Amino acid sequence: MIMTVFISVLVGSLIWLDRVFIFQSMISRPIVLSPVLGLILGNVHAGFLVGASLELLWLNAPPVGAYLPNDETYCAVVATPTAVLAGSLIGDLSGVGLALVLSLPFSFLGRAVDLHIRTVNQELLSDTMESIEEKIVFVMKKALARSYGYALISIGASTALLCVAVYLIWDALPGFVVSALSYMPFLSIVIGLAGLISKDMPGLSHAGVFILGMTIVLVMTWIL
């Protein structure tokens, strides 16, 4: 398991670059990325669930113009191995639900890493156009290597943290919480479709509704 998680981090960090830094061929979308990582980890089913959930949650938040949404790709990269690990302990649906709950805050970290890489890479550019033309290939290679290095370190640390968290808490989760977590992937899909219909950019009110919905599910699962 440790080796496959390590490989998924290597591959996921490379694909994460597709979101902004190279190619932009859409393979960094969660619906593509997570099943690929799921295949590496030996659980494509969990990968599809994570990918579909995150893809629809961010469906109405494309990076258009100056708007830079929180990083759904980073979230998918760290959520997929977490979901596979959790699924082996509490079942696929509940495992994906737990992974989504734990990994969604890491979308903010992904955005911060993205912005930091852009900032430090700007320092590679010279002030004069003549120097840029002479060194452009070297600068591009160094920028990509630096970007991958930052992504690898950050994603590796985030994935390790989430996997350790799963190991520490899974056995202490009450049965009704595990049952409630199994609804999480479907709630994510419903919320994503509702956001698309409303045609509004996601805001704090959406997060509040999401938390309220999960609270209601927990209460109903506990009562029933």
C-alpha cells in the first residue's frame, strides 16, 4: 500500500502541473485524474467516486479571467489515496465520504501552493528582453522542475497527513457517522448540479449550506 501511494503521489504531482503550468490538456480534471490514480492504487471504483464528486462540486467554478478557484486538482490528488485507504477499512462509499470531508480544506492549500510557485518562478525572468531570449529554454526547464518539486513535496506531505489521520480515527468513528459518510459522494454530486443550475460562483453561503446538509444527514442517520 505504501509503495502504491508513493507512486500515486509521483504521478498525481506530475498531472497537477497540467492544471496551469504545462499542456493544460484537461487530464488534471478530477473526473480523469482520480480514476487514473485509483487504477494505480488498485481501486478504480473509489477513484471514480472521488473524481465525480469533486468534478461536480467545482463544475461552476472554472478558472476564468482573474478568478482563481480553490484547487480541485490538488484536492483530488490527495483525496484519492486517502479514499482507497479509508475504503479498505470502512468500505468504499464511507471511505470516499471520509476522504472528501478530510481533503476538501486542502483545496485552499493547493491554491496557496499554486500562487507561491507563480511568484517564485517570476524571479527567474531577467529585466532585459535580450537576456530572456538567450536563457528562455533554461528558465522554462528550471521553472518546471521547481514547480514539480514544490508540488511533490506539498502533495506528499498532505497525503501522508491525511492517511495518518484516517488510521488514527477510523476505528473510533461511531456507526452512524460511518453510515452518514456513505452519503457524502451523492451529496457532493447533488450540490454540484444545484450550483450549476443556480449559475452562481460558490461562496461562503454554499459552504454553510453544505455543512448544514451534512449535519442533517448525521442527525437523521443517528436517529434512524
